[in-house]
Amino acid sequence: MTAALVCEDIEKHLGGKAVLRGLTLSVMAGEVVSLLGASGSGKTTLLRAIAGLTHPDSGKITLNGAEVFGPTRVIPPEKRQIGMVFQDYALWPHMSVAGNLAFALAPQRLPAAEAQARIAHALDVTQLGPLRDRLPAALSGGQQQRVAIARCLASRPQLMLFDEPLSNLDSALREDLRCEMMDLVRREAITVVYVTHDQAEAMAVSDRIAVMRSGEIAQFDRPETLYNAPATPFVASFIGGFSLLEGQGADGVFRVGDRTLHLPAPTGPAVLVIRPEDARPESEHPATSLTGRVISAAYQGRCWRVTVTVAGCTLRLDWPSPAQAGTDLSFSLPPDRCRILPLDHALNPKDA
């Protein structure tokens, strides 16, 4: 695979604050990459820089080998062959579905036959053909989103950018449209950069995910790698609803309060990453058992989500039965699922 998009050493300051800090990112042709992060992490600023809607202070951006931003070259947005789907879809309300697509193609000055062929193809693959003459106000939220995608497809972009495209939809429709949208872009072999703050959405749509923090990429990996092997406590705190149990590592053990777990641990302050689904009865792994005080229990359908405190840390566990608040709960963890990382004191994703 070759790189379709390369961002090198991108710096951007806004209001005297560094929003992007020497960020480097490479996206392969046909790949779907998500930028995942809290508000203020820099993901939307990076997306706008790629689109040409904002200019970095320094760095270089290339698209399929051609430089679109650099120290001596800046290609305007309309000439970058980039399609963008916004959160609010940005449809022209007085134009029909087909009219919205035609208007977007007008700057390319295509022969009429080619323009109509592109519109027909985009409407066909998005299943909007029967709705081509409707105005946006007569469409559902999901249909409007498909029009925004069709408009991008008709322009034959080298790259598609999605900026929180599903955030305005209800949860059931969001999941359906997400599957439909990703199936479409993969069938068309389009390279995608997808901005979201929703971890589950990023996991579902992406080949790789760039977890962003304070204008930098904290980890860039496949979804399963991020889930099973987060590189830092920050990434672990941002992915999958994990809990972090603080302790001290020394001499091949991990100490939590008065409990010693025989697990490989870095020397010094460290955290044990605990996935809710890894909680087991105490008897299954007595060498890695812990006892916590129950704060609450909420029914989740397949299990109970029990919140406990251990050594001053709050942990979330999936448990087969309810547990009463104020009682003690003993549980264990599979040793092969235990991951211990050096402590990062700035763990809160909201501070990113």
C-alpha cells in the first residue's frame, strides 16, 4: 500500500495556544483512519488543515504524492480534490437532491454527459435514485446524510473527510447509517479520515485510530491493538471504559495498598489497566485477586456493571449478579489480561 495522505510536522497555534504540536500522520490508500479525542485535542483543526480550510503555521501536507501545503506552496481547498461531510450536512435547502450534487460538480466544468453520469452513479450507490427530485426538508436525517455522501462521491475525491457525521442522529439510526456508510466507502475504495469523540464509533469504522491529546498523537494503531495493548494510561483511560488501579511496581510484583500481585510491573508508580469484562470470581485467579467496596450496581442486560473502590481508585466491573452498595466484593483478574503501565499523572481525557 502507498500513502494517500501524509502530514509532516504540522504546527498550529490559535489565540497563543498550541493546537497542533509537530504532528505527523500517514494514511494509506483506501484506508479508513479515525482521529479520536476529546474537545480541544486538535482533531478538527487537523481535519480543516488537510481540507485547506485553515493553514498550519508550519509543516507539510501531501496528497497522493502531490504537495498541497508547504513552506512555498498552498493549494486552495477547491483544487485539492477532497470531499468533506460535515456534522450538519450543509445541503442547499432550495435545491433537489440531484440539484445539490450538480451544484457541487459545477466548479469542475465537466461535459454535461459526464456530470449526469457521475450524479446517476452517486445516487445509485447511495440508493437515492427514487429521491432525486426531493428537497432536503422532505428527507429524513439519514437520507440527508446520504445526500451529503453522494455529493462527495460525485466529485470523485482523492480523499473524503468526515467531521462527526453521525452526531445529529439518534443511536439506533446512527448505528445503521454507520454500517451503510462504511460499506459504501469501502466498496468505492475511498481513503477516509474520520473525526469523532465516540470511542465505539471509531472502533467500528476504522482500519486504524489516532488517539489525540493536546495536539499530539498519543497512539496510532489498529482498534484491536488499542484495546488489548494501550500504550499509555491516558490511552487506556480513553478507550473502552477501562479502569486504572494505581499502585507501585518493584522486584517483579505490583503492590496495591497491602495487596501484592505477582505480575511484571515497571519499577515505580504504575497503573493496572482493568477491562470491565475481565473480572472473575476470586477463586479463579487467587494470585491476582482484589477486594473492593461496592458503590453501585446497574443492570446492563447481559451482566451487572458494578462500581467498586480499591485503594482509593474507582473500578468498573462486569459481574454476573447484583452487589449491594456498602458491601465488599472480591474478584480476580486473568494474569494474561493484566497490563501494567508507568503512571501518567495527567490521566483525565477531558484535560486533553
